[in-house]
Amino acid sequence: MLNKKAVAFVLTSSNKTGNENFQNSITEKFKEYEIYLVTSQELETLLQRLDLEKYNTVIVQPITIIEGIEYNKIKETALIYQGQFNYFRIGKPLLDNEDDILRLVEVLKDTYLNKKPDQGVIWVGHGSRKSSGETFKLLSKVYDNLLEREILITLNDLEYLNVFMDKINSWKVKELIIAPFFIMLGNHYKKEVISDDVTSLRTFLLSKGFMVNISYQPLISQSGIIDMYKEKIQQEE
């Protein structure tokens, strides 16, 4: 009997454009699998189809950073179909343990290695107010210790930006680069972080006299991040 195998990579954003490099790289790595890139809204339809087409092995890999609300929504949907396949697994989020955190910083540390002496970098991620938010707290500490003139904050921190100004001012820089610590560039980054809205991070930094440069490179575009997701799948095999 033919062992039909599939991996469903599940995005939390409804926008799948700009992920061709990710899908091509994954497809090249796992030639024995059919690779599907779907949104969380499309996952149930895909699993129904794979069941009807008699797939034996199915791995669902959420494309999330932490085990937060979005990850758990994907997991809840996927578990409905757990008994429909001979082998079924749900992959772990990108950051599942401390080793993952150290690996991620190693992947990202050279992104702005060549920044000028008068430039600093503010990475902005989604974060979480739940227990998984501890992952971001630990990650922020690692950033502070290992990366020069770079910090990681979350959307939750945007309410308390003045808390970070002492550190940013200590860099004595004129220009700040805002970098997305998001898998994809969704509405949170575009509206709350880099928009002209009076409450955005960009507007706040401009009001403090900094020049602001915006990065539009999501984490999923980094080859090292793609490799980490490849390893998540291999762990599940």
C-alpha cells in the first residue's frame, strides 16, 4: 500500500504572498512529502481533503514563534483529525525551549552586524501576556547580553516605551532601525509599529528626535529560520 505523506505548514496570517522562498526550500528538503502552505482558516479543509485522499502520514506544523493563542487555535483544529491518519503529529513552535532561543539569536545576530556606529535596532515582536510570554522575556535578556545596540520589545511594551528610553539613549545614536520580530508582516506590525498613527512606535521615536528606518524583512525570509522549521519537522518524524 502506498504511504502517502504530507506536511501542512500553517500560517496565522491570511496573506500567503512573499513565502515562495520558504515553500521552495521546504519542498526541496522533504521530497518524500507533499507540502502544503495554508492559513489557519484553510487547515480544516485541507485535513478533510487529505483524509479523503487516503494519506497515511500527516504532520501539521504551525508557523508560530511561541505556544500562544494562535498556536493553540491551530492545534485545536488539527486534533479533530488526529484519528484519521496512521501517523499524525503537530509540530512544536519555533521557540520551544532555551536551546531554541539561543539558536534563534545566533541566526539573527548578524542581520545588522554592519550597522553604523550612530544606528541602533529595535526588534518588535507580538509577545504574550500568558505564561508563554516568559519566552520573550528570556529572549529579551539574551538580546541585551549578546547584541550591541539592539533590543527586543513586544507589542505589550508599546504602552511603556519610556521605560526603554534610558537604554536607547545610552547608545548615543541618531538613527533607529525598527525590525520585525514577526513570522510575517501582518496588521500588528503595519499599524501599531510603523504607521503614521499617533500611537505607533515610529511616531513615538520620531517625537524623540530620532531618524527612523523601517525594515520589512519578516523572520520567515531568513534562511536560518527556515532551517529551524525543517528541524522541527525532522524531530517529529
